Amino acid sequence: MRPFTYERADSPAAAAAAVERRPGAKFIAGGTNLLDLMKLEIETPAHLIDVNGLKLDTLEATPDGGLRIGALVRNTDLAADPRVRRDYGVLSRALLAGASGQLRNKATTAGNLLQRTRCPYFYDTNQPCNKRQPGSGCAAIGGYSRQLAVVGSSEACIATHPSDMAVAMRALDATVETVRADGTTRTIPIAEFHRLPGDTPHIETALVPGELITAVTLPKPVGGTHVYRKVRDRASYAFALVSVAAVVQRDGSGRVAVGGVAHKPWRVEAAEAEIPRGAKAVTAGLLADAKPTHDNAFKLTLVERTLASVLAEAKG
Amino acid sequence: MHHSGDLDMTRRGLLLGTAATAALTAAPFRAPARAATVGETAMPPPATGADTSSLSPVLSKVTFTVNGQRRDLELDTRTTLLDALREHLHLTGTKKGCDHGQCGACTIIVDGQRINSCLSLAVMHEGGDVTTIEGLGLPGKLHPMQAAFVEHDGYQCGYCTPGQICSAVAMLDEIKAGVPSHVTADLNAAPQATADEYRERMSGNICRCGAYSNIVDAISDVARREA
């Protein structure tokens, strides 16, 4: 790990200003992904700003009946919150499908959104990777790509976003609240928060340097049956090959977001009109532009079958 | 019985000796890796960080409580909580396995919650309350979970055991607090203390000897007695 200086921030805007002021500075919250990457010298911050004291760790009802989740709410606490379990079950289920009990106790809401890909070539510093070292190339293309993206990928990068939580938040139309160094705030719809790789896969989100996530807000509950189904190589504590977050209403309408297939949680609203016609029709719309590799073409079938299972469960 | 003759060596001494041998064996393979690192400096630095290769180690003071005792430390900011415990406080009960949050050997209890001490910086725990395996119980006065692991043979080599025990103690508290899990059937009901729940909730603690069934028996025994 490279040496770094360390400070504790006392307000969100001060934290944002501290990162903006110092090139190579980063926020640290749970640290479960950042420290992993710092040990491998994939992340090499010269300065860390500890945001854990910013009191962004509460959940509160919004005036329009939604729920505002502080950026520092731990994954365990978010999954266990009675309002989340009752009104946003798909989110609770997604969180509980991810990581381990120990990691969920540390991992934060904002940190979960910002976690980096687990593409093996991103982690292997002896390999070229456009995300880790822009312009160096992509060893995953033509390499071992079983776990990697099938849709929305580019000639520069076929990495996936590893989060389960973000897939559920995409289905729930969450918005991300941020603050910048000058104190200005903005809200970013989750659909626009994560970017596709294009030719700049190292730029993963809509955040500008120094911008700090302060909360994620869920709109008022939409009811329906909430299902999160994760398919992985072992029964627990593994990243998704494919996951499906669904909220299905009694009249057959619904929402579907898919994880493990793209550089961001994958949702195509137009495809959701096909839900009453079944998984095959929905998948055709969701993955119309898919460009799988030889190794991961199985994911197209796996999405359809997982979705079929989820829709059957939702119907009861 | 003692058959080792003049070779009066502790298990820890033997392991350290083995590690040194492994390091020597690995030395020839490290040379190309170093060369690659030097080569990389000519390439553009990663977009995510500045070039920090020339920065000197930075020391920082931190105070937290370990097993009820206040500890004042001055540490390199890079020191993980795990290394602070093992290398600076000489509490070697907490083990380093993968050092990347994947195996759970380093699990300890901080402010009442189980965490991977390898993925947390010591300086981030100012004022924290840390409990390690040594703080749960010691020979002669074992914690019920420690006693149950002995009784049910919940280990073979024992390396993952301190992490398994700390994890199990905090895990039962999580069930009592109503935290659901991936296998909890009804999200809106209180989770049950069952073997299926223990298996899922303990999945962050790997046992390469495969003592899992006895570990579940030990946890079930403690949970039954506490109920």
C-alpha cells in the first residue's frame, strides 16, 4: 500500500472541498472495497478523508411518502430497517444477497454504489486494463470473460458493475443526492448515475471530482410483489452471474432491472410492457443489443430463465 | 509428552520459520514483478490517483479500547486494525488469512458488530471498542462459544477458529436483534435461530479443513442454551 495522509472531515461540504483541493485525495467510509484495492495498489490515494463522522447515517421519511437513506447507512442496517423490509422488499433482499455479514456491517449505501468492478483483469496489475490504466487496452476481451458484460459494453471495456443493491435501487427509481465543494447540491436519477464504459471506462459515474454523495432517496412505495433473485457459482458470498430485481403488480404490470450483465444496473423501461407476455418477450427487449462473448453467451439464456422464475414467483 | 528433544520450538516459531523459507523460495519470482512496476512508472499514472510512490510513511495517533483496556498507539496510517492488534499490541489470536476480506479469519467485534479487521484502518477507530478472541475468554474461563467449539470439535487446524468464534457470537446477536438474512423466508417476521440461518450468516468465514458441520453444531448448542 502506498503511504497517504489522513484526516477526518466535519461537514459534507468541507469533505468535498478537501478532496477537490488535493489531487489524488479520496473519501473513505466503510473502506471494504477501497482498502482492498489500495493493498493491490490499484487505488493509490495520496490523502484519505474519513467521512464516517458526518452523521449521514440515518433513514428518514420524505414529505411525499418516500424514504431518504443517508449515505453512511450500513448495508446491514438498511436491509434490516422495518420500512425497507415492508415497503421496499426488493432492496432488502438485494442487500442480503450481497457480500458477507461482516462486510455488510461496514459497507455503506454510497460506497456500495461506488464500488469498482470485480473484473479479474482490473484486479491483475500485470494485465492491460483501460479502467485501471486508461489507454492500456482490455485483456478481458478475448480473455476469460465468463463473468463479464453481455450488453452495453464497448471495444474498450466489458466489465460489469458488481452491486446487488444498485440493481434494486434502479428498479425502485432511486435518486442520488450529492454536495460539491462550494456547497451546491444536486440530485441524480439512478438511471444516469452509473455510466456505460464507451471509450472512457475509467469514468464510472456522473459524479465530478470532489462531489460527495449525501443520500439516496426512494420515491413513495409502489406496492406490488418484490423479488430479488441472484444466480451465482455458490449458494452464498459470491458475485452474481445474473441477478433480477422485480416489482410486479397484480394487474401484470411491473418493473425489472438486471445485474451482472452490464457496466451498470440494466433496465429497459420499454421492455417492461411485455411482462404480461412472459420472460422471453421481456428478455428480447432487455437484451436486444447484447454482444456476448463466447464465454458468457450463456447469460442471455440465464437472464430469461431467471426472469421466468421471478415472474412465476411474483404471480404466486 | 515431549519428544522434540533439543528442538524446543513453539508452533508460532515453526510457522514463522516456514514463512521465512517460503519468502526465500518466492524471491526469484519477485524480481520480474519489481521490473514491471518500474516499467509502469513511465506510463501515464492511473486516473484515479496521483503518483504517491515518493510519499514517505505518515504517522498518526489513535486511541481505542481493546478487550476493556485503553490503548494509545502511534501508527503508520496504512496500518489495518488487524496489523495493529497483531504487530503492535501482540494480540495474535486474531488471524491474517487472505488480508482482503474474503476468508473471515480476521473477524473481530467492534462496537458490538463483527467486521473484517483486515479491511479497516486502525486510525479510523478513534474511541472504538474492540473485542478480540482473547477478550471473549481465555483458558480456564472460556466464553460459551469457545467451549462449544472445543466440545463439538469445530475445527481441525484451528487457524480460522478465532474468526469463526467472534463471528458466531456477533451473528447470534444479529438474529436476536431481528436482522434478516438471505434465507429468512418472511422479511417482516423475526428471523429464527436455525441451522440454515447459521450456514448463510457464517458464509463470510471460510474453513479450509471443512469443519462446517461441527461449527454449526457448536453454534446451535450455544443458541439453545441461551434461548
